Amino acid sequence: MPPVRVAALTDLPSGKTLAVKLKATPIILVNVAGVFYALHDRCSHANAHLSHGDLDSEALTVECPLHGARFDLQTGHPRSLPATKPVKTYTVYAEGDELFVDFDD
């Protein structure tokens, strides 16, 4: 599948997250000082939306709002319990004023 436009750059300021859906798949987009990340927006432990959790820009993690599992923005791997399984990551990039995700469901 070709890359999919998911947002305008202005929709995702630095230090913020944005929840989007590609087909029926929830994705969390993250901007850390102009570096973009995209992960599946469901905790692998509790099925909660990671986009409702806290972003730690220094540690490059996002925290599940239910039980506090922290996921690495680069790899999707959990850095803390209770999650033990990673969440899927996607390639995200800016082109012009738009953000695109390489999406393969």
C-alpha cells in the first residue's frame, strides 16, 4: 500500500501526540522536537488508547493511561510492566506540510 497522508504538520506540534485512524486501525502520532513517530494506539496489555497517556519526550516513551506500562517510541517495545508485548510501529515522515505513514495492515 502506498504511504497515506495522516495529518498536516500544524496538527502535531512538538511535544504532542495525535490520534488518527487508518482504515479501522488506531494510530498514535508523536512529534518530539521535529522527529515523528507512529505506533499502534492500543496498549498490548490493557487495550487502552496510548494517545490518552503521558508522553515523555526525554525518555522517548508513551505511557498507558490504565496501568502505566511505558512503550518505546522508536521500537514499540515495552520498557515497563505490566506490558510484555510490543505494539506495532510505522514509518512516518513529513513531506512538504504534510505527514505520511507507510501503512500495511
